[in-house]
Amino acid sequence: MAKILIIYSTTDGHTVTICHHLQEVIEQQSHQVTISSIDDAQHIDPALFDKIVIGASIRYGKHSPQVYDYIKRNQQMLESAPSALFSVNLVARKPDKRRADTNPYVKKFLKQTAWQPAEIAVFAGKLDYPRYSYRDRLIIRLIMWITKGPTAPDTVKVFTDWEQVDAFGKAISEM
Ligand SMILES: Cc1cc2nc3c(=O)[nH]c(=O)nc-3n(C[C@H](O)[C@H](O)[C@H](O)COP(=O)(O)O)c2cc1C
């Protein structure tokens, strides 16, 4: 049995939902999962875990700076233990942008950090217009209009492919 730490960075909570789904899959493989926000992870000793997973969503083209900080501060440990990364964004609602080598945010991320995760996944996120501020709703609707996504202001839609999440959970269990 491996002890696995999943650290998340989220704004609206969908990344946490994905973490819980991963936890279910991984625990079915008889491993033990601890989920922590990136804030709380500052108080957790990663050396107590056999594997580390970091999941982060995109907001206006970027993963949170906290993700980069965490990786910098824990670089050595991330290199010595099996580790994995997943990114959550809406560009990935298009299946051809759902890979590490095709998703622009993950490509950029991997160039910016020295960390080389053993497993990488890119998941399509959630669109939730009613939840957004007026300004965010306006901007995201414009982006959706340009990229031929949903623009109706009452749209709440999860684009995540849960079978893809299942497969990533199994890959984490086996890495
Ligand atoms: C204000 C805002 C900005 C966003 N910017 C981007 C973006 O630049 N590119 C993208 O692909 N998705 C973008 N998204 C979509 C989020 O990545 C997606 O909704 C994701 O599911 C959010 O995950 P979270 O709930 O864990 O924060 C944005 C969403 C919001 C609300």
C-alpha cells in the first residue's frame, strides 16, 4: 500500500471534485490518499508520502503562483518520489488540447519548471457562468464565443471526461 498526497490549487472548486474522484479510484487499488489544499500543504511533510500529485486549475492563462512556489521549495522531494501533475482548464474541452504536448498551459508550465512529473494529465474543467462575477462572465463568454463554446449566460456545464480521470487514477496507482 502506498501513501499518496494529492495537493490542489483551485479557485471555484472543480479541481477538488476531480481530486475526490481520483481518491476513489486510487483507494480502490488499495492505496491511501490524503488530499490537501496548496495552502495547507505548507504544513505537511511530503517525505511522509510515497507519491505526490499536484492538480491545478487555470485562471486567465495561468496556474497559481503558489504552485510554482511549492514546486520550487519541494523540488528535491518531487524528483526523488514518483510524482504526477494534472491541469484543469477549458481549452481542454477540445479533445485535441487534452495532452501535455498540445495543451498550451501545460506546455508552458513544463518549460517554466525543472520538475519532470512521471505522469501528466490535462482535464477539461467546468463552465459555470452564474457563479462568475459580472466582469469574469463577460470575458469568459467572449472567449467562448471566439472559440465556439457555450455563451448562454445561465450555462453550467462540466466538460471533464471522467473516464480520463479514472485512467489517470490508475496510472498514479501504478507509477
Ligand atoms: C475568471 C476565469 C478565468 C479563466 N481563464 C481560463 C483560461 O485562461 N483558459 C482556460 O482554458 N480556462 C480558463 N478558465 C476556466 C477554468 O480553468 C475552469 O473553469 C476550471 O474548471 C476551474 O477550476 P477550479 O474550479 O478548480 O478553479 C477560467 C475560468 C474563470 C472563472
